[in-house]
Amino acid sequence: MVFARELSDLPVSANFEQSQIYYWVSAVLLWIAISLTSVAIYEWRHNKAYQRDMFKGFIPMFMGNVGFIIAYLPFHTYNAFNAAINGENATFYEEGPVCAIQAFWGPMLFMMYSWVGMTLVAYSLHEAVRRAMSGQNATGTIMTKKILWGSFLIPFGLTIIYFFVDQDDVGPYRNLYCMWNSWNLINALYGIVYWTCCGLLMCWFYYHTYLMLHGHFKTMRTSATNGKETIRNTIILSAKFVTVFFFCGLPLLIEACWSIAGGDVPIVFSMISGWLIKLKCSLDALIILTMPAIKKGREEVRKMTLTAKNERKNTLSRGTGGTGGTGTVVPTSGVAESANSTV
């Protein structure tokens, strides 16, 4: 590979203490991530808010996050305990075929799916508001089968290309994690272009959604609380996802640019950029779990569960075989309701 570096040109590897710290912090972050992600996946079955069309955009993001966690959690956990038990005699399983598997299902798959998933969430919100303002059915299918299949197949194909475009350099990076032995013009530009395109699209969707909402309520000359709440929730959701996107992804790209420019990237910077990528898995799940629509749906599930328990208890105490009734969900319409139902 013409762009691959010689062994002597590889970046300086982390020492034992640095690797040990990296593995322990990474393992903790990934255990937190899998816990929060498991809660979100469990709620998906019971909370009706997850069934709304917008939340289908989270599926690719979760696929990338889950693949990343599965690829790294066992090995980082093993390496952390192995280092603690055996000290400097420990052998870290972050090389060979194991490393290649981690690289594919870990950061490469994560980047392709997670970034496009965040963009699809912004697109879904944008479309829901646009349809409501144009008088279309805002509850209609936005994430069509073609879009969903495309969001599954295209990132997977891009991951395969990303893996083989610089296969000779796939390996352990600075004794920290598996991806590339070193950054070069090919593997760095591939990730930078993809991340930048997703980031620009996501920002445009959120910004245009805000302009549509702000313009709508300004034209209506209303100071209604509902309108202000809609704009506020949209801004908060946009700010959270944009912040996570740039805060967690930008350091790794800075490191890539720094490396191909010939700079000597400090080990600590590499450790932090790796931790931030792992932190993103937790932040993604946390944002979803704390969204107003999800919290409202969770409260409805809790109330329905309590009501059902009380009805069964009352039925048993009366000694009758009657059954309790079920509530009817009344659909809402309008720009504010359409936007609030997604954020």
C-alpha cells in the first residue's frame, strides 16, 4: 500500500500504565453504555412513543452503537482485569484476527451507522414539521421502507469499503484500540468526508426545522405556551445531538489530521478521543431516554400499569369476573402537536 507507513514510522505506543488506564476507563464507559442502551431497547417494546415514525431513524444509530459495544466490551474488560492481575506480564488481545474483527464491527461500523442515524433523526423531525405546515398528514410514513433499507445497506457497504480501502494498515493503534496502525491520507480522508457530510446535513435539517417553526408561530402572531414549548424542545433536541456529534467525533478527526500532517499526537489525546467515542454510546441512549415524548410515554405506561393492577385488585376484592376498560387515544393535529410528538 503506497500510503502505508513503515513500522519505524508508526506512532509511539502507549506504555503499560497508560494502556491499563485506557482499558479500565473504556470498560466502565462501555458497561454504562450497554446498560442505558438495554433500557432503551427494552422500552421500545412497551412505550408507544418509540413507535412514532421519527424514532425509526434511531435504528441505524443503535445498530452502530450495539456493534461497537459488542466488539469492544469483552476485550477491554478482559484486558483491564488481565492487566490488574498479571501486571506488565499481561498479554493484551488487541491484535491479529481479533483486532481485525474489532476494527470492522467497532469504530468502522460505528462511524458509518451512528453518524447517518443521527442525520436521519434530524431528517425525520424536519419532515414531520414540514408536512404539518403544508397541511399534509404529519403522522404518515416518513421513514419509508426504501429509506430504512438504504440506511441499513448503504452504511454496511461503506463499512466494507472502509475496511478494505486500507486493509494493510488495519491493526492495533498505539496499544489502545483496534482500527488502523496509523492514520494516512486514504483512511483519514474517507472518515473525514463521511463525517463532514453527515454533520452538515444534520445541522441543515435542524436549522431549517427551527426556521419553519419560528416563522410559523411568528406569522400566526401567537405567544401561546404550546408554540414556545415546541420551539424550545426543538432547540434543545437539536443542541443535544449537534453537541454530541461534534464533541465526541471531532477529536478523533483532529487526531487523524494531526497525524497525516506529520505531527506527534500525545498519547493522552489519543486516549481521550477514544474515550469520547465510547462515551457517545451512553449519551445517545441518555438523550433518547430523556426526550419529553419518551418521558410522557413512559409515564402513560406507568399509569396504565397501575390502573390495571388496581382494577384487578378491585375485581378480586369484589369477587366478580369483570374486566376493566381501556382508554382511547385521541389523535391530535397541528404543527405544535406534530413537532411535540417527536421531541
